[in-house]
Amino acid sequence: MPLESCMILLDNSEFMRNGDYIPTRLEAQQDAANLLVGAKTQSHPESTVGVSAGTELLVSPTEDVGKILGALHGMTKLQQQEDGELPNNVAASVQVASLALKHRRNKNGSQRIVLFVGSPLEGIETRTLTKAGRQLKKNNVSIDVVALGELEVNEPKLRELVEAANGRSDDGQRTCHLVTIPAGVLPSDVLASSPIVHGAGGDIPAAAAGGGGGGGGGGGDDLGAFAEFGGVDPNMDPELAMALRVSME
């Protein structure tokens, strides 16, 4: 995969306490984020990853895997929702992540946001998300969205966000993707063979989210073989593999 700077945008709303994903949405999200960190940092020696939770920047894009994993697992306190406040202001959160990418140290390579959404977007208008998607496209920032929970409300709106931001890579593939995760399915299992990890074109519908199948292209079996190490081959990078394994225990 080419050089890339990626921001992983976590959902830190109270809805992440729900237990429809094992053990909770929050921990399932962290498990999937671990997989992404391993995949992104191994894809290119100079690729960087940053982490934000809602509108709070936890760590700027960096090559330091220890800092990234520390930020992921340091997010234990969920945002307290005030009366009338949106549980997850996606547009504002995406803007913060986009600014973090703009000010990254290594200006080479592509820019990408991976957005996790596990709270209802009932208070957010579709046109607001469409506008955010167009702004990302204008700034050459791709976005991948992982929807876990509240799918009936969220999926149509998130699809509009992805479509507004979508472009085409040099080989004609779509640059933005939407992956929906049905309740009871481990998000990391689905992402292991999805375009979000492998960069292939197309969305992964909920019906294809069973054992890692559906339009993600080759390579899913290799990641599955090292699932206990977060998808990282311990023979290639034993320190990263062990760090990911410990962080998932």
C-alpha cells in the first residue's frame, strides 16, 4: 500500500456502553481500531496514524505505535451528553481530524480518516454530512466509515457522506468506503477482509459481514491467520505483534 497519513476517529458517546456487540460497542471499536493500527503502520514504513475521540485530538499522526495504542486504550471516559446536545457531532469531529491531517509533519502521501459511528445521527441533517463530505474531497482527504449500531437511522446518512467524499484512485478504484457491522458480529473480523484494510473498491453490505467475506479483495485470510496479534505477522514485526496482542487481552 502507498504512503498514507490516517486519523482514526472514535465514537466516545454514551451509546458506546451498549452490549449489542461483544462485550460492548466501545471495546469492539477498540479491537477494530487495533487491527487498523497494525495494518496501517505495516503498510508503509513512513505511514502515520493519529487518534481522536469526538472533537478531542488524542494523538497527532505519528509513526510511534506505542503512542497510538496508548491513545486508543486511554479513552475510557465517555462523553457526558448535555440536554439538547448531539451524542456524536460527526461533521465537527471530521473537521478536527481533517485539521490534524493538514498539520501533519510528513506532507507526502495520501490523507485518510477512518470514522467509527456507534450512536444515532437523528439530530444531524443529511445535507450537513454531504457538505462535510464535499469539503473532504476538496481537501483531498478520503474517508472510510465503520457503522456499528443504530444502522436503520445511520446507514442512509453515512452513505451520503461517503458518496459526497468519494473519488477515484489512479487505478479507477473508489477511495472512500462504508462498512456496516450487524449486531453480534465482531467488527475486527469484518474489517480484516474489507476495503478499509486492503484498499479495494466497493462497500461491504451488512449481509456480507459474516466471516470476513464480501468485496474486500485478497489478503483477508492472511490477516485472519494472525488474529490474536491484531492481524500482524509476528515473524515480520514481533514487537508490534506482541504489543497488539497485549492490548487486546
